[in-house]
Amino acid sequence: MMKICIGNSRANSVLMEKIWRFRHQQFVERRGWQALRKSDRREIDQFDHDCAIHFSVLKNDAVIGYSRLLPTVQPHLLSSVYPQIMRGQKWPRSHDVFEWTRWAVASGDERIDGVRVSRVLMIGLMEFCRVAGITSLIGETHPKLINSLRANGWQTHILSEPSIFENELVVPLEVIPSSAPQTLKATS
């Protein structure tokens, strides 16, 4: 099941607590992003505000996939944390353009009804964008993930050359959701 939360209101406090802990486990413990380490084992940043849109995939009431969208008309990661990866170039910024951040799945092999959680999350985000009138997303990712985005129906446009940021190769890109409905098919 996918759940979508806007902001971090008290109505969603139980789920948001699971999300903060999942993010800490994925980004700090698994990926080694030590700058995000906190003693309470919750990964929360300055962009987890009332306009942040949180997507979580749940299985047996546990978060097994997560991502977040941030409005580009407000401060976001690319504008505030690492604008240098754009090498002086501008990025799309509009009320219908959001930044896609904090993408994580518990395991690359985790599935729901035979469908990889990564695909459930990508297609869920795409459907949300179409319904919400979001025309594109910007983001920063490892170049090897571009093929996965394309395979899941996203059009990709690289915004600048890949850069090394905190010992990781990242490329800024814009992705546009497919206009054709995508299906969730079980794969081997």
C-alpha cells in the first residue's frame, strides 16, 4: 500500500515517525551519510515542512519504500544545499515543478504482489504528478539510475554534467512523467 502525506501534521504522526526512522536507516546506516546522523535515529531536515509531500510504501505496517517531493518555488536541496552541481546553470523552477528527493527502498528485491517496490514507488509518484498537475520533477541522482527512470516511463533530461558531491557521483536532471498510464506488472 502507498500512503501520501503532505507536511508532517499530528494526524500523520505515527506514519511520519516510521518514515523518519526508515530514512535514518537507509541514508545514514546503509548509505553512510554521516552528516545526517542523529542520536534519536530519525532523519529529519529543514525541508520537511508543511509543503513537503511524503510518499511511503508499506508492507505489514512497515515502511519499505519512501520518497519526497518539494516545491521548487521554495528553498529545496538543489537551491540551498548543492547548487554548485549545476555549474552556474539554472534549473526549472515553477509552481508545477517539484524536486524529487530522499528516494529509498528497503531492499532492491522487495516486492508487493510480485512487483518491485521501486516500481510501485516510481509509478505511484508518476500518477500523483499527473493528477496534481505537476509537469516535471528535478532531482539529483547517480547516473546509473537514469536507465531505471526511463524503463519506468519517465522522460529524462540531464541538466548539467555529473559532479562529485561528498564522494558520490551525482547528476542533476529533470524528469517528466509519461502521458500514458503505466501498469504495475509482476516481473521475475
